[in-house]
Amino acid sequence: MASHIVGYPRMGPKRELKFALESFWHKESSAEDLEKVAAGLRASIWKQMADAGIKHIPSNTFSYYDQVLDTTAMLGAVPPRYGWSGGEIGFDVYFSMARGNASVPAMEMTKWFDTNYHYIVPELGPEVKFSYASHKAVEEFKEAKALGVDTVPVLVGPVSYLLLSKPAKGVKKSFSLLSLIDKILPVYKEVVAELKAAGATWIQFDEPTLVLDLDAHQLEAFTHAYSALESSLAGLHVVIETYFADIPVAAYKTLTSLKGVAGYGFDLVRGTQTLDLIKGGFPSGKYLFAGVVDGRNIWANDLAASLSTLKALEGIVGKDKIVVSTSCSLLHTAVDLVNETKLDKEIKSWLAFAAQKIVEVNALAKALSGHKDEEFFSANGAAQASRKSSPTVTNEAVQKAAAPLKISEHRRATNVSARLDAQQKKLNLPSLPTTTIGSFPQTLELRRVRHAYRAKKVSEEEYMKAIKEEINKVVKLQEELDIDVLVHGEPERNDMVEYFAEQLSGFAFTVNGWVQSYGCHCVKPPIIYGDVSRPKPMTVFWSSIAQSFTKRPMKGMLTGPVTILNRSFVRNDQPRSETCYQIALAIKDEVKDLEEAGITVIQIDEAALREGLPLRKSDQAFYLNWAVHSFRITNCGVHDTTQIHTHICYSHFKDIIHSIIDMDADVITIENSRSDIKLLSVFRDGVKYGAGIGPGVYDIHSPRIPSTEEIADRINKMLAVLESNILWVNPECGLKRCKYSEVRPALSNMVAAAKLLRTQLASAKGSPEFA
């Protein structure tokens, strides 16, 4: 019985690629050094899958940034501002598109569906001249073949690529991106021809947009594209992969009717209703790539249940036509459980990282073919039973406290307009108040101190002294820059989620459980294995210390319950909403303690609110209801004079604007610097948004430093869409991954731009137009 892996993590077991990329970007190593590290990782990944017995091993799922940017490079769809004049696209152009450079900004970055992974959004228009400009897919296939491994080259499908793109600057928003399909297909044909010539027998097209709510015109684009590719694909086995959700009925019919396609991949973990579609009719003679092993979580597969599902499917599609697979790429899970030496043994027995999931896929394939590893299945069954009965999972007091939450709205008693008036009387802020999002640069020395403290190489007294000095330095810098509402810089925190999870019950932690978020940035999601509660205050001490260093307002910095949930590996034995309510109660206790300690501005980040939004519209209202409710629970009891901020990461706000308003925060800051200013009109057109808003005025993910004039111009464009009395001025995100050599001048220019605009606004109000 055949086995298949949709994709695999790229960073390496201990983030080897991350460090190689950073070294290259900082000009500490050469392109050859970077390529050597990458080649070593690819070889290791292919060998691991081959040794595990996987038949269909993917290639071209490795990336130096993301797979959509790789496709942009393949198609030669480079925006003119990067000065590319043709030929094979090299690292300079590639990383300029991803990160910007000294003279031009990066392309927009946004979430990859409902994950914490990001991709660089292609900028397309009728004038784009597509050409075959990156041979990466073919080169990696040949590289694997030279190592004795036959792989399945993976390409982002042509229709999904266009649907995930946006009109370039200057192109009408109404421009149909799908009108470009016949312009990009010739490049795909060239790639396919080269892969065939190199000896490929299978090819995988990822078309994940098929799980979205597509209209008839969009679905027709799939039919047209694969009909046009049919002759080029002759002689190849073609599998089209979908993932992350159920596939709608109309999309299922379109997909299973495509010409030249041998098999279809489905996510049967998050797309359980797809099973009914398969049972209702599956094309005769086609392969079913059954994604029964979860590619997005770290819980061990229930092998007995999966085998039962596979046997039922085998009866429908035929014994030789079913392929055991992962639900999606394993990119979204940690790499190898073997590297976790500090996890509780019982909890560890409940888990499976990417390396273990490969073994699970193969074990299921062998069992389906009649070669069941009884010992492996027995151990898996024992682990499943242990998890269900473990007393460490359940806390009756927490469940009792969370049970009645659903019957109340948990809203603040006064409307936002009245609260803002009360807060202004207390805070006395200028127009266009300036602030930052939370973190300041995490210097090497700071990281060393934290690491030494964790390793018990420095005393608690030494650690406390170092953190206090760092906070004082950050506070003084902000005062020197004349920022209005300060932050303490979060020097005691390595990660916005992990820091809180470490102080809450019901969480477990890894040493090397890293997952790629974007580029070289990795996160280490905590594992929620049981009921959640707050044993003691988490941030009050450091916030109070920071406030004692200044007379200016100091923000208390918290991570919200929805973000803690969406940025963790979440238990799958109860509804996510119930877990979120438990976290909300813990954060509510922290908010209360901060307020009592005299902190008058409290930021509760919900960076990942939209990240968890279900892909299908029919499922979104339920999620938004409990997610927004969870946020309100955290701060419904504060005084009117306490200002509640929240921060939301890269998001398309149009479809959730009413939910954002329903959060009832006093101020919201958003990542927006890589997006069109006009997107902010969603906060004005057809809605009553009266709270403060701080769209990011510069991109912290790029090393370039914006000028005062550039930032002032951006603020002016914001003022054309938003009222000046609600606009805040801030970077788009935290500054943790920046350097002080970038932060100091960028913030100085930001404050100067805000002051310039204040002067202009004051002058304008004195003119007859404002009389």
C-alpha cells in the first residue's frame, strides 16, 4: 500500500536554516555557504522519508522564504521596483521581494490560509511579462535523484497562485487576476516538460483554494487550466492536493472532473465532511490520497480509528488506489520528538512530531496492506488510553468556573466614546499619540542573560538587576524620543505566547519544537494538554517596575486568549472554544491585578484573531462569536479610565470588521504598512467605528529605515481615510527582531512625522475651513 507526505518542515531539527539565512543576510557568510546548509537539510529530509518507507516523497517543498514567492520567481513575476532585467532570479532579487532593501520596500506579506505561516503576496497586472526565471523545482528533483531518491515535484497550482495574488499598484482593484491564466500556463508547461525530461513520473499541484467558497467563474478556471495543461501532463501521474478544510460540493465535482489528473488529495482531519462526498461517489480508476495523519498538530494519531477509516475508503476506491497521506504539509508541526529530552514522559507518549508522523503514515499503509505492526499499534492504543484517563488533564474547579461564561455578554458598562473622553482627561495625550506595540530589540547580551538564568548560571538577583537595567534603558530611550505612551520592552520575554503559557497550568513546553512562521522566523508553540488556569500574577511586577521609571503612561502588555490558543498546539479532546474561555478567565485575573497596581493602559494582543477564522463562511460566525466573547471576558470589569488596547497582525479586515468593533477595545493597532492605505476605509465606510486605531506606519520586518517625510506622507494618506481624533501613530508590530541601529532612527522619524502632522492639523483648524 502506497504512502505519501504532502510536505515537510524546512528549518531543520535545530533551526539550521534560520541561522544560515541570518548569517547570509548579515553578510557574515556567502551564498555558497547558505546553499550548502540547504542542500544538507534537503538530503537529510529525503533520506529520512526513504528510510521510513514512504513511496511518494515530495521535492520542491523546501524554500528559502515561502513557496508562493518561489512560484513568483519561477514565473518571473518580479515587480519593476526591484530592477530585475531578466535571467535566472538570484538571492538579491528574491530576498529584496521578501524583505525589501535600502531603497525599496518589501512586497506584502499575509497569512497562509488559517495558519500562523505567512507568504509574500504576488503583485500582478495586465502588463506583467511572465517568463521561466527560476529552475528550482527541476534542480531539486535532479538533486534528489542524484542521491538515489525518486521524488514527487510539488508546484503551487496555477489557479491557486492567481487567487492568492493581488492587483499591483496602479492596477484597478476590479482587475481579474484569473484573466492571466493563459499567460502563466506556458511557464508551467516549460517546467513540466523539464521535469518529465529529468525522469519525473508523478507531479503534485497544490490547489488549496479549492476548499474556499469559490464562485462558478473561479471553479471554471480550474477546468480551463488543467484542460490546457492536459497534453503537457501526458505520461505523468498528476495529483492535486487540497487541505485545511472540507472541500465544497461544487469544488469536489470540479476537481474530480479535471482532465489529465490521476489522483486527489484531501484533508480528512479538518475536512471530515469530505468523507461523505467520497462515499457518495469517487471517480473510477483514480487515486485517493487520504490525509488521515494530522499535519497541523502534534498529537499522536489514533491509529485504530484511522485504519478503520482507511478500510472503509478502500472499499470505495479500490485496494490499489488508496494512498495513505498527511492531511497537509508537515511544515506546520515541529520536526522531531527525539530532540525533546525534558518533556514529561507521559505527555511525550501522547505526541508525534513530523518525523513520527512519517512513521505513522507508513505504519498505516503497511497495516492496510495486511502487514500490521501489532506492537506499534498496541503502544499507540495504550498512549491514547493514558491521555483520556490522566488526572493531569482535568481540573474540575476550572471547568466549573468556565461553564457559565456562555450565558453572559461580558460587555463594559459604558460605550467607547464616553470611555475615551474619560481616558483622555486622565492621560492628557496629544493628537496623533505615539506608541509602540510592545517589544524592543532583544540584544545578544539580553538573550545570554535569560539563557544563563534558565541554566542556573546566574543568580536570581543578577538576573533581576539585568532586566531592570534593560527596562530602564528602554524607558529612557522612549522618553528621549518623546513617545507618548510607553512600553517596558519585554526584556524578560522570549516569545509573546510562550512567556504566558509558562506561567499557566495545563501547558507543556518543548526545547526544539520550532515551527516556521515566515522567512527565517520560527516560533515554539506551547502544548495545551489540560485545563488552563493562572496560579499567580504574571506581569504585574515588571509592569510596576517600568511604571516607576517614568511619569508617562506605561502599557501593561498581555497576550489575549484567542492568540494564546491559535499560537499553541491545542488539545483536540474538547472544543477549542472551551479551552479559549479557560484562558480568558486567566487573563481576566491578570488585567484586574494590573489595574489595581496602577497601570492605566493595558494592551491585550489578539494578533492571531483572524488567523483562526474558518475558511468556509458558514463556519465563521460561530468562531467569531466565541473568540470575540473571550476577548471581552478579559477586560469587561475595568474602570472607564483604564484604556484597553489590542493588536491584530496581518489581516484582511473587511470580512471581520463588525467583530473587531464588537471586541469593544478602546484602541486597536494593526499591521498595515505593506498593504494599500485604502484598505483602512473598512473602518469608516458603512460602519460606526469610534475607537482609536493605529495602523502601522512603517514595516518592522524590513531593515530599511523610513524617512520622516515618508512616514508623514503615509500618515497623511491615513488621515484621508480616518478621523484625526482616533488615529494613533505606531510601528506595525513589535521591535524584538530589529536592531537598535534601525529602531532608534525609525522611531525618531516616526515621532517627528507625528509632530509635523500635529502642527499642520492645528494650523488647519485655525483656518476659515475649520472655523
